[in-house]
Amino acid sequence: VAGQTFTIWQDGYIDSCCIIICAPGQTQRTALDQSWSGVGRGGLTARYFSNKTLSGQPAIERTDSVVNFNWANNGLDKLLPVNRFSVRWDGQLAAPSSEAYTFYLYSDGGARLWVNNRLVIDYWQLSSEPQAHSAPVALNAGAKADIRVEYYNAGGKARIHLLWSSATTPKQIIPQRHLYPEATTSRSATTESN
């Protein structure tokens, strides 16, 4: 709304996380979609595939503000099957301070995480129950680190959550303000690789 200032922040943890907007003087919070904005500056480039292997042309390509999804057998789009799909998120992240961060992936399917082109979490296997995996990575304040997350769902609830923590950062979904979508010039190169 022209001429007004709104406060926007991320609130919650894993399944209950959402984006909150409060207008000036507003006391009631308004929840928005928990992960996808499609607009704005932050987030990761997401490519959704209608198979478990991240192969072929993506059925959907968009920018997701955070990686925090629980599709619970509802499917995310009519272009994708409810089960047996995969997603690749690419971009960069910038840490607020120089220190060791622990990254966490929670998922009920296969999940992998690369930071600065190094595979730090590799759980590329089917699981009937959600799994939590973590790995420490040293980051420098403000320096952008390349990041890639891959996920596949072979059935079940279809959930994936990317969190981090450090000595000065409580465990949380990595906020949109620290994520940057993939540059347009590098898209074709990363789409082709697995």
C-alpha cells in the first residue's frame, strides 16, 4: 500500500513457520504462504522435477524465499505428481557473523546439501520417517557462499526443511534475508549437473 510501512518477519519453527506481515499500528498478525514468494530479493532458485532423479527439464522453476516445506500428500502444483518428484534449490547465502554454523536438513526423502561446492550432508535414500542430518561449516560474515539443496520424494508426506545455528544464531529456518537466488548467467550450467 503506497505511503505505508509494513513490518515483515519470519516466525515459528519447522512445520509451523510462516511469514508474518503487520501494518503500522496493527496488533493482529497475518500469516502468508510459508515458503514461496516469487518476488523480492532473497531466496533460492528452485527447480521442481516430475521424477525422483532431478532429470530432464524442470516442470516448475521459481524463487522460493526459504526451504521450509511440508506438502503432506497435498501436492504442490498440478504440474507435479503428489509423490515421486524432486527439487533442486541453488543460490548463495551470506552469514551474519564469522563463525562455524551447523546446517540441518529435515526430510522424509532423500536430501543433500552442498556449501561452497562441498557436499556436507548426503542422505540420498528413502525413509518412511522424517530424518534429521547436520554438518558444521565455517562461514565468513557477509561473504556469499554457494549453496545447493537437493530433495526427492518417493511417497509419504513430502517434507524438507533447511535450518542453521551457531554460537550467536539460534537454530532456525535460514531466513530469506540471508539467501540469494542463482544468477541468471549460471542457470544452464547448474541445471545440467546432478
